[in-house]
Amino acid sequence: MFIEVMIVALLAGMSPGPDFFLVMKNSLGYGRKVGIASALGIAAALAVHASYTILGLAIIIRSFHYIFIIIQILGAIYLAYLGVCTLLSTFKCIKLELDTVAQSTNHKSCLEGFVNGFVCNILNPKAIIFFLSIFSQFMAPGTLRWVEWVYGIEVVLVIGAWFVLLSRLISSNVIFSFYQKCRIWLESFFGVILICYAVRICKTAFGDR
């Protein structure tokens, strides 16, 4: 069962979503350290999701649907905020030479990257649905509590490791050099993607599928 949990968690983490694009954006725009900090923030949020699922608080979210809708709306607002800020930053973006890239990546601290990742995931409906509908399926009535916690830790470690790896790959010299040449277009793309996710989440929250 542990292998099944690992595979499901890895597939869930690798599927493109707000977390995926946030890690890409922060890794390319602000450097590897900020990207990894964002990945760690996502992992911390996943630990929260796993904890309330194991402790049974997920039942409350299922029973009171409006709580989930509020979370969806807050998540959409945050993604829209990140998307708009990204688009606005493109108007101030100046094409830099590679020897000055280090100076251009100091506009966001690792703490800010961590907070970005944490808030993005904690309000991400995709993460909540994963734990409510998929992760909870591994917790049968007879499953020991310590085994459930091991499952939760496994999910956090697997998905967290994936995003750390993604950050390292994305911020490699080759990809980073390409990013610097197409910075304005890529930043605009990330901003639009984040806003599209915000709109999509709002449509889901209000039942417009």
C-alpha cells in the first residue's frame, strides 16, 4: 500500500496546476533558492492537509460545503493577485545580460517564496480534493493511526521532493539562460496561466462548469 500511496502522490504532484506554475515562476524569476523555498512552503501546506484529513476534520469540510466554497474563492483571489502582480512586473522588466542575472533575482526573499508556496497550496482546491477524495481512500476503518500518519508523511515527502527537483531543473543554467532571453513573454505567460486558474476555480465554486 505504501508504494500505491507514493505513486498516486507523485502523479498528483506532477500534474500541472497552480503549485506547478508557481514553483516554475519563482525558480525562473527569482532563482533556485526562492524556488526551493516555494517547494518547501507547498510541502508545509500539504502537511496541514494531511493532518486534518487524518484527524477527521475533513468530515467537517464535506458536511459544510460552504466552507469549501470559501476556500475556493480565497484561493482564486490569491492566484489572481499573483497573476496580476506578475503581469505588472513585465512592464518594469528590463532585459539583462547574464552576468547581471544575480542582481535581478534578489527582489524576493526565501521567506516570501515559502509563504507564496504555502498560501498557494493551502488554498488550492486541487490539493483539498486530493486529500478528501483520494488520500482518504487509503484510510480504511481498520487502518492503524500510525500507518495513516506514515501515509501522510509519505505524501508530503514525495510531492515536496518533486517540487524541489522541479525547481532545481528549471533553474539550471541552460533553461535559465533561455528564460532571460524570453523573460517578458514567459512572465506574461505565467501571469495569464495563474489568472486562468483563478477564473476556473471561481467558475467551479459557483457551479458554472
